[in-house]
Amino acid sequence: MRFSGIGYYDLSSFYTAYIGKHKAGLVESPAPHHHKVRVLDLLNDREETEVLKGWKSAQALFHKVRTRLSDLPRPGDLQHAYVLAYAPDAYTDWHTEDIIDPDAFMRVHVLLNPSPSFRLYSAEEVLAPLVWGATAADHRGLVSASNFNAPNTAHELVLELALDVVG
């Protein structure tokens, strides 16, 4: 199984703060495999960005996540955290992650707003994630994501919170 549901988070405060204050910080993703994807870095190599320092609901969320991670049989910590915004027809090319120790790495995806056409791909499996449901994905093979939604629909923009966990 390439995807595992690992919990649900009430992200109403996080999402409201994003819409009201932080969405202006999105920039075009520098990753060559991203197409029409913008990114907002929150945590980079365990260092808080200026955005995260001023975002109390994000700090509270990451505190909850870190507490849960410390309770695992093999404790982990957040290494990276970022919001990804997928425009209509946006996608991530099939690629492999540059992971030093695949057994000590986990990427957690959390869909922030409803989008029936957003998909995560891991090898031969496809997932249509649920809003605010945290899903761990196996990134040891080819991975991708897509938002092949028609423009001018109610769900034009997909927002995903991605958390990279290292053990």
C-alpha cells in the first residue's frame, strides 16, 4: 500500500489565516518538475521561515504534529513544510525524490480545500485525498500530482500542505 491515512486535523484557523494574510506569499515553485504550481515555504531544513514565525495557527499545528511524531516507536521531526497551490491544469511531472534514507523519510499530504479532481500518484496507485485528512505517501518510487480541473469551476485552486518528516 503506497498511501496511508494517518489522521485528521481541524485546519479552519490555519486555512483562514492563509486566505486572510499569507496567500500573498506564494511564489512560483523553483522545482523543475512543477508546472503551474506555486509554493509558500514554512519550514526549511527545520528552520522556521519568517512566514511561519508570524503565523500562530501554523505554529500550533506543527506543535501538534511534532507531539504525535515524538510518540511514534521511531520518533521523527519535521524537516520541511510548505503550502503548494495547484492552478487549473497544474501538475507535477513523474519523478523520484532525492531521499538519502527512504526508511527514515515520510511525506505527509493534507488537502486544504475541496477539489474533486486533485490526485496524488505513487507508482501505480492513485489517491483523491480528503480535505484536512493527513495522508502519508510512499516516495520510494515514481510520484506525481495533478489538478486537471476545468478552469472557471468552483474548485480552481488546490491547496496542499506538505510535511516532510525525517526519523
